[in-house]
Amino acid sequence: MTYKVEKLKVNYKTLEEFKRFKEYGLQELSMLEDLEANIIENDSDSPFYGIYFGDKLVARMSLYQVEAKFNRYFNPPQDYLELWKLEVLPDYQHRGFGTALVNFAKCFGLAIKTNPRVKSKEFWERMDFTPVEYEMERDLGENPLVWFPKEINK
Amino acid sequence: MTYKVEKLKVNYKTLEEFKRFKEYGLQELSMLEDLEANIIENDSDSPFYGIYFGDKLVARMSLYQVEAKFNRYFNPPQDYLELWKLEVLPDYQHRGFGTALVNFAKCFGLAIKTNPRVKSKEFWERMDFTPVEYEMERDLGENPLVWFPKEINK
């Protein structure tokens, strides 16, 4: 089964759907405040991508392209994607929604870094992500995992 | 009741006790590997502080002083403490262990930044931590909270 991954717009409907996700936090609250204060327009772009099942948002992630000059993870420095808030609603897990989102992220041709929640180790291994060498000053409480695009003819 | 907060040394006993905490991750694994490979000595310093109840480690946190030049949270730039992996074992919660650790961190005279786990909002409010203004490029999936030392005569 293939799922359609959609770029999510910031509007009241999306922000209401976000409340169902465990990792609802300062990012979503800040988007809501900006919308209410007319600092951002309805249907503005967001860093979120999601999958709808019927008309219900059941899976989502955030993606942001970090510029090479801010890169602390990849050598030589290169632009990469930070992936966060990957989450599938409990009733929709184990059906490939998370995999579909990560595969979507892999198709931008950039390396990816993520800092997964505890207890998702097997999932990220299946997705070919590997742990970085831990550096305290950089990583603090993070458990960074990285993925590199395949290179042709290698 | 007052609890004694101790700086934890890196040794096999401490690392074994760390396995009981939910947020066991790359940081602890890296310390274990370094110890096994003799890259660090037994009883080396660690960024962890903890509280023992009897001879059992029941609460812990990590603290690291971030230099002003790397500061992205406080204005004007100043050294501050990053606090992470604050955690109390389930059977020992609601007895003041977490509070004791945070109060200990407050006594260094530096501002503190932390990125708490979801669902600890009330605790951090009681501890006088406040949310920063969310900035996506900087905060990504974090929910940063900050605390400032009181100033005399203000």
C-alpha cells in the first residue's frame, strides 16, 4: 500500500489535529499564537508533512534543511535535513505510515539527522539510520541518528 | 527532608544503575564503551549528578556549562547551564527528589536552560522555569525552558 505524503499548511484545522499527537509542544503553540495574532496568514507553509487516512491526520513529521555552515554532524560540511516529531497515532501504528514518511524524507537527496524518542531503535535500524559518535558538548541529551543518500556506482 | 546531591563518577556500578532510567541512550552507551576501551579511567568525572536512597541511585540529572560564545538563548550572551536527563525512578517520584536536583542546579549562580520531556509542564512551572520564544531554526523539536538567578535589590 502506498500513502500520499502531503505538506501541511498552518491553519486551525491542522493545529487542532496536532493536539492528538504526543509530541505537541512549544512549536505548535507558537504556530497557534502566530495565527491568532495574524503574525502568519491562514494556510501558511509549515515544516510539517503528514499522511491523511480518510480526512484524519494520522501521521506527521517535521523537516528542515540545515545549511552547511551550521552543520555539526556531517563531514565534509553539507546541507542536510533535520527530521523531528515523526509520530503515528496509536491506532494507526504498524501499517507503514512512519516508513512512508521517512522514505519521503530520503528522496530529497540530502543526508538526514534525527534525534529519535527512546524505544524506537528497531524502527530506525530498519530505515538504515546509524548512531553518530556521541560528543557531549554537541549532543547533550540527544541520541542523534544519521542517514546518508546512496551513491551511484559505489 | 533534605537529600544529598552527589556528583556521579563514571564506573561500572553507576553505568549499571543508569540502565534503570528511561532516558538511557547514546550518552550512557558511549561512556560504557569508553570505559571498556580504557579511553576513560574508572571513576572519571561525569556530567551527572544523582541522589542515592540507601545505596540505590533513585534520581539523576546532567549539567553542562555552555560558554557564552555558544549561547543562543540568553541575551546578553552569558555562560549558562544546560540541564538534561532529569529523571526520578517511578517508585521514588513525588517525594522531592526532582526538586532537590533542580534546586542544586540553581545554586551555581548561572541561568539554566532545559528541554524537558513532554508532560512535565507543572513541575517546571513550580520550579520557576518559563518557555522561551520558539524559533524554529534554533529549537526544532525542542521545548526549551529557562530560569534566571534572582538578582539582589531588584
